[in-house]
Amino acid sequence: MSYQTTLVEPGPVVTEFERKVYEDAEQMDLSETDEETARIFREIYLPYSKKVFSSLGQTPEEVAEQTLKVITAKEPPLRHQTNRLYMPMTALKHADPTGRLPLDTFYKMIFKHDSVFNATLGVLRMLKRRGGKP
């Protein structure tokens, strides 16, 4: 009998843990942080991070369903991302091992093209609600 290994890679998973992380982050003491960094964290990072999770996040059940498919596959892949919507984000990470490409891309999406980014996340949320799985 031969064994195969598959790395199952979920993207954002919407759970109680994630909700608690955001609650704690909103209450975080930033009094020792410079004013501009604290403002960016509270007014930009947290809201955009929540939008990404609500737009791209999967339920634990969706991740389990994808994992079961991999486990029962006749020829499972070496890597399996459970969330097709999140794949472009991870592709950036794999394309540049220095980590600059994903950071630069997120920076541009949020600070220079935020209306396009928000519109795209809105479309993705709408598709998820309709049950479509792009």
C-alpha cells in the first residue's frame, strides 16, 4: 500500500475564533503606538480585513467538504487550496518569495484603488449569497 500526502490549504475560514480576534483587535491598547499607525490599523486595516473575510471566507463545513474530496480522491494532488476565490491572493505569495509582491498589491488595492477593491468584494459577496461558486 502506498501513501500520499496532500497539503490542504484553506484560505480565510469564518469562525467564532475569527470574530473574537476582531473584537480583541478593536479593543487593543494602542496608546504606545504612534498616532498614524494606530489610525491606519483601526480605520483601514481592520475594516478591510473584515471585508476580505466576509467576502472570501469559507465556512468550516465547506473546508471539510473539500478535504473529504481530497482524502477520497484516487490520485490526490500534492497541494489543494479549498477556496478558489482566495487563490489569486496566494498566487501572489508564491510568485515572489520575498513577500513584497503581495504587500505591494494589497497596499495599492487599499490605498490607491479602494473603490475597485470594494466593488470587487461586493460582487464576490453577492455571488456567495446566491450560491454561486466562482
